[in-house]
Amino acid sequence: MCYTCCFRFFTAYSFKKLKESILVYREIVTVWSKGVSPYRALVATFILGGGLFIIPIGIYLLHVYNS
């Protein structure tokens, strides 16, 4: 079996292209993440902080309807 045919595609040029692609992808993801982070924080606040609004309203409704 010839192992050289399997390794002839992995050249210094192909690894250079891979490195450049990874760096471009990293830059795209970094810019996207910085742009989306305020909206992601708002969504997380509304989803995770829902109990802060629901519990006081529930206590108020229980107090009003049980009086």
C-alpha cells in the first residue's frame, strides 16, 4: 500500500490556507459576537429574570382575590 498518495495533499500551502481560513473565521465570529452581545443580554434578562415580575404579580393577585 502506498502511503505517499495519502500525504501528498497536505502541503505547507494547504496548511497556510487552513490557518488563514481559521483566522478569518475567528474575526467574523468576534465581530458578530460583539454586535449581538447587547441583544443576547436583553433576551437572557427577560428569560431568566421572568420570576422577578411574575412572583410579585402572583402575590398581589393572591392578596386581592383572597381578601
